[in-house]
Amino acid sequence: MMLLGYAFGGVWLGLNVLVMELFRFSRRFTKLRNEPN
């Protein structure tokens, strides 16, 4: 049971990092798209 909680914590941490990276990439992409080239 402890191993299951540890695995779930690792998955949750990875998911949070993934969401943060995706949000940062989305912000950078919209900023880059709004700038006229």
C-alpha cells in the first residue's frame, strides 16, 4: 500500500510539471504569434 502511494505521488508530481511546462509553452507561443514579423 505504501508503494502504491509512492507511485501515485510520483505520477502526480510528473503531471503537475507537465501542466506547468505546457502552460508556459502556451503563453510563449501566444506571445510569439501576437508579435508581427
